Amino acid sequence: MTQHPTPDERRPANRGPKAAAGNRAALVAAAREIYAVHGLDAPLSGIARRAGVGQGVLYRHFPDRDAIASAVLEENVRQVEEAAADEGVSFAGVLGVVTWHLAQSAAFIGLLHADGANGRLRAHASAQDLSERFERALRGCLPDGHRLGAPQTPEAREAPDAPHTSAAAAPSEDLMLAVAMVSGAVTGPTPEDRERRALAAWRLLGITVGPVAPFKG
Amino acid sequence: MTQHPTPDERRPANRGPKAAAGNRAALVAAAREIYAVHGLDAPLSGIARRAGVGQGVLYRHFPDRDAIASAVLEENVRQVEEAAADEGVSFAGVLGVVTWHLAQSAAFIGLLHADGANGRLRAHASAQDLSERFERALRGCLPDGHRLGAPQTPEAREAPDAPHTSAAAAPSEDLMLAVAMVSGAVTGPTPEDRERRALAAWRLLGITVGPVAPFKG
Amino acid sequence: MTQHPTPDERRPANRGPKAAAGNRAALVAAAREIYAVHGLDAPLSGIARRAGVGQGVLYRHFPDRDAIASAVLEENVRQVEEAAADEGVSFAGVLGVVTWHLAQSAAFIGLLHADGANGRLRAHASAQDLSERFERALRGCLPDGHRLGAPQTPEAREAPDAPHTSAAAAPSEDLMLAVAMVSGAVTGPTPEDRERRALAAWRLLGITVGPVAPFKG
Amino acid sequence: MTQHPTPDERRPANRGPKAAAGNRAALVAAAREIYAVHGLDAPLSGIARRAGVGQGVLYRHFPDRDAIASAVLEENVRQVEEAAADEGVSFAGVLGVVTWHLAQSAAFIGLLHADGANGRLRAHASAQDLSERFERALRGCLPDGHRLGAPQTPEAREAPDAPHTSAAAAPSEDLMLAVAMVSGAVTGPTPEDRERRALAAWRLLGITVGPVAPFKG
DNA sequence: AATGAATGAGGATTCATTCAT
DNA sequence: GATGAATGAATCCTCATTCAT
């Protein structure tokens, strides 16, 4: 009754259902670019515009703001998973891939530790999933004895150099902490700037990183 | 139909010029609390409301969004400066103060390395100033030979363990990088959570930190 | 970046022309249920979804919003017609059927006296038709001398008890007025509530109503 | 960050706080007119436009859709209360005022028995309040022995002509039921049409109504 | 004939900012 | 100097409707 009187006139052509998959991909790509420039709070309308689709298409594919952000992040996480699954890949090699993603999209890891206040993707379920997938992939190729994998006991946090019982050792939080630290250091206008900062951060942590590059597939 | 005289209404009384300073302080305090809960994008109207003043007062004291955020940050930086200026203070002690501020307001250092993408306070002049003041204070009490202060040469970045000429050595970027890394790791809902994460981060960097506390004045 | 072939996808299969009639019925049934819960302004997409068909099918069968609403109403009116056509049925009996329909779908009679302001189905032609069919059915079994059927003259409205000429007597508006009044009283969350209210309304009018039930066919 | 880049240019003049009361009144008046024409679902933007104010003003005065509708209704209810409070007013006289309001705004009583499905103002607290105020006012001048005030016992509903105990008599629901019935009958494009329908409805109920007019104050 | 994606106008709502008092 | 109402642009989001497949 109250709605949408006459949307006739002459519409710009309906590219048909075939365009669906392409549209989705275009939206994710557009979102990635927009996020890189304007941050995660960028207007969704801009994403739709850049993707060359109507607003409705965005909402069809991604019911809410978090969904599109998760989709962007998911691509990053998947590449890391693939890199980690690769035969004979070293931990340092995977970190190289991670570093590449960090340098490409400043938003990347930032998403992984949302915490409500400034965190986007708050309670969003998929953010949690992605975080876990990311950690699992990384931990999976962490060599025994690596300092980021040293099991932690409660005392370890208080007196890290004290001898501790090997029982009740929790999986190390250091791995994700280190990633968060590096991602926190990744700033700068260009990917090159960000890569340089990321490498400096790893160096400061004393962690060896392989060549910075996307996963070659 | 559209006119109701109701000429006066009785407004809450103009507390006079004396209140100006108090209003400013109230606004900064209110902003700090609001930022802690809602992040830097919180509506300005909420800040004015919490401070118990009209919207106009906020604009009188702070011409734009960045100005109020800078004012909040400035208080943090000043405390660090005071801590650093204190006689016989150790570098670790100052880091303890820094860590306390990080734990209190997640927004703190985050502000210092705004870069456009996710950075608030973009080109804002005062953010630059504050960043420099912060760095100067910290560097001022960095002991000779501390690993965060090792001067850097261009080559150093490529081959950090190669011997290098002491000439043309740039001031180390490692100091601010480390702070950024730690601040990147500071997440969590409560100050206690954030403090724990911050300390774990410093530990991972191998940097000793003194007691986490505000500057005692 | 914007093109993903994914050429076919496998659509749910075109069930063929045979399904057309079934689809129409499903849509009407779905619309009835949706209207009952969400009112007449419910999104059309929900109707199609509940009917298990695509949006296009809805538009094929019902060119506009009013068409589907009319179709729902038409079923109600037809049942009343059938009840009224039944041999040896009493007026009270027909009112029982009418009351049953009122209690089932609050939307029912409300549709009959749309008037633009709050009326859905504004100038829609079929609403007019349905209204007339409904009135004709009801009037057809109104016994002579029933108070809802007393012919009206212009004066009758001003001085209803004055003696009046039998010439120029208009058919009574009281019949439809009474129905409108009862339907206006029909509110409440459950059919039982609505039935109780409807019966109380008829009682207040002093009109006898038969058993409240659908037409037995 | 993401919002309101440059709303400068040249704004249409801020009429100042003095306009507040006038704006509120203008909004209520505009809403009344809009509701009369387009129903309660009319776009709020149209109300603001007709009142000659910005969208924000509407939201300042009325935080949600129901608030403005309630404000409109409240004026009606208040007039009825005033009429009922008048010395020496008869019940029929008050019904005349009620009828006038019904004829003026078709939306009037309709608001009082919202029920979720088609009811606007659903659980809105003030709607409940207004309904009670309206009933109280009306009941207050209902003469003893009036048929709309006959106390009801549970049996009365089942066997209305059976003799019943005077104890445990519930206040009659008939009063509000009758009002709802009349309001249900009130349709038509012009106030005159609606008044005629309303009077016919009261006549059909056998209830005497005084002159149809607003409360003279 | 069915499907369901695409389109985009329209309505709701929020704030940054101005400015009369 | 303070107050807080007014303004309206911008963003979000929802659907009615079309149309390629």
C-alpha cells in the first residue's frame, strides 16, 4: 500500500541468473578494495556500486554487514589453509603467505580479534569459525619445539622461566598472539610499506619468515 | 496551528563563563568513557549528553571529531611524558605506565598509528604531534645499548647482523614498532584481560616491563 | 574478476503445465495463512515462498497485489454463496457461516468495505464485485419483515419511526451495515476470541445467529 | 568516519528552539491529515514534509512510529474526556462528541483495538493507556440501568436471558464493544459520509446519540 | 510455464553541524 | 557562553516488479 509505486520507466537490463555467481565474486572483490581504502565501516552502497550491481544484490548474497566482511576474510583464510596443507611446506613458508595477506589487506587479521569495543564482526559466528580455521592451519605446520608452540601452564604466565610440570599443559597462546602483534604493526598506505613493517615485526620477534608471496596454488 | 507562544520555558540556566574549563574537562572525561565502550565512532551527541552539556559546547571546545579524540589521547601522552621525566625512572618503569594506559583504553596507541585505512584521526595535525611527543618521551629514557634503540642503517634491514658503519645511522624504528605490536595485541573486554595480553606480548618480544600502574604524579 | 562461468547449476526442475492449477491453489492458501499472521501488507515474497513457488508464478497468476487478496476473499464469498443457496437454510444459519469466516480470517469482511483511507483493495474492480455477490447472497435469504431488510426512504434516516410512503423505498443499507459493524468488532489473537466477540456483537444488535461453522458443502 | 561529509552549502534557516512547540503541534496536525488520507502506514517523511519540518524534528519529538500516532489519538481522547467531565452532560451528548471524532478521523477508534495482525500500535504502552482513559471517561457518565452498562456474569454470555445473580458481576464489555462496532461501520470518503454511517450504526444498536459536534470547550 | 536473481526506488533512521535564543 | 532544537544528507534495508534462463 505504502510502497514502491512505479519502478517502471526503463531498467538497465537484468543480466539474468547466470550473473549470480559472477556478481557474488564481484561483490567480494569490490568489498576487498573498498575495505582497503575506507575501512570496514565503509558504506555498503559503495561496495554495490563498485561491483556494478544494485543494492539488492548485495543483500541477497550477504544478508548483513558481517556476512560480506566474512566472505572477504574467508578467501584469505582459505589461501592460508591451502598453503599450510601443501606438502613439504615449512612453517616459515606459511608465515610468508600470511604476511603477504597482511600486507595486501590491512583488514585481514584485524578481523580475527574483534572484541566488541572497536571490533567489527562482533559475535558473528563465522568470524569465530574463521579464526579457528586460521589457527588450526597455522598450528598444523608448527614444528615441534618451535618457540611459538611451547605448551603453557598457568605458572608459565607468571614465571615463564621457572621449571614447570609437563602435565596440564595448555596449547600455546603465543602463536595467535604473535600474529596479532604483527598485524597490529602493519600500517602504511601501500602494500610495500605494510610488507616492510610486517617483516620488521617478525624480525623483532625473532621469528623467521619465508618469502612473502601468495600461495602459488 | 503552528504557533505556540510558550515564550520562555525556563532553560537550565547558563552557568556562566566560569564553567567553561569544567565543561571542557567533563567532555574529555565523557569522551574517554564513551570511547571505551562504543569505540571511536560513537556519536558525539552521546559524549555531550554524558558530560551534561549541550551539543554546542562540545563544538565550542572541539571544532571537529578529531579534536576531542586528540584531547583524550593528549592526557594519556602527558602522563607518559611525566613518567618519563621523573628522576631515576627506568625504561621498564615507563613501559609499565604505557602498558597501563594501553590496558585502560584500547583506543590509546591505536590512535598513534593511524594510516587512513582503518585509522581515525587521519591527517589530523595534532595526532602527528602527539605521536612525536610520545616517541620523544619514550626514547628519552631508553638506555644505551637497549635492543629497541639500536640505530638502523639501510643495510641493517636487509642484513641485520652484518657489521655496519655507525655513520648515517637512522634512529631506530624498532621502538615505536614494538609499541605498535603490543598495542595490536591488546584486545579483550576488561582491562584485566587487556593487561594480561599486553604483558604476554612484551614477554614474547623479550622486553622487560615494570609494574603496570598509572604515573603516581 | 567478475565472471564465473558455472554455466548450469541445476535448477529445481520445471514441473510443467500440469502444476499450474495446483500452484494457484497453493498461492491462495499460502496467502490466506500469511494474511492471518502478518496482515494484508505482508510481503508478497513470503507468500510465494510459503507456497513453494517462485516469485514469477505469483505474478503470472495474480498481476497485482489486489488480485491475490481478492482471490483469497473470493473463496470466502463463494462459501457464503453456497450456504445461502442451500435448500431450507435459514438466515440465521447463513449468518453462522459468515461469522465463522469472520472469526477465521480477520481480514475477511474488512476487505469488503475498503474506502481508500485504511482500505486495501481500493478501487479494485473485483472487490466491488465480491462485495455485491456477498450482499446478494445474504439478501437472498433474508426473510420478509426482518429488521435488517426494512426498506429505507430518505426520511427514514431522519425520522425512522415516522410513517412513510412505500413508494421510492430503497433497499435497506442496514444489512451490510450490520455486517460491517460486527466485523469491526472482530478482534483478538485467536479464532476463539474473535468468534466470541462476533457473537457478542450480533447479540448487541439483537440479531439471532445460527451455529458458527463452515458450510458443510 | 563514514558519515555526513559536508552538509554545508546553505541551509534553509534554523527557526530556533522557539519553534519547538509549534513544530510539535504542526507535526501532530500534519499526521492527522496524512492518516486521514493514506492510513496509518503512510510514510513518515510525508508527515514531516507536510508539517514543514525536517525529518529529524519528527524523530526528536516522536521517537517511533507509534509515538506520533499516539499523539494524534491522545488529542481525540482528551476531548472526549473533557466532554465527559462537563457538568450536566448526558451520555448521549458524549456519544455525540465521540461520533464527531469518529467521523473526522477514520483512524480514531480503530487505533484503540489493535490486535497484532492488522493492528498498528501493537504492544505500544500508550495505546493501552489511551484505551483505558477513553473507556473510563465514557463509563463515567453512563447512567445507571443503561443497556450498555448492564453488568455481565459469565452465564450472561451463554444464556443472556436467564436470570442471574447480581453478585460477581463483571463490568460490562458491551460499552467498548458497541464503540468498536460503530467505528467498524465508519467508512466513506468524506466526514459527512462517515457521520451518516456512524449515526445509522448507533440507530441499529438502538442507542440514542446527541448532536454530533466537537466539544465546545 | 517456472525459477529465482537482478534492479532500484522508497521509506526509516541516524547524526554532524548550525544557530536562534 | 550555554543550550538544545532544527536541518537534511547519507546510509541502511526492504520489497515490488521484471526478465534471462
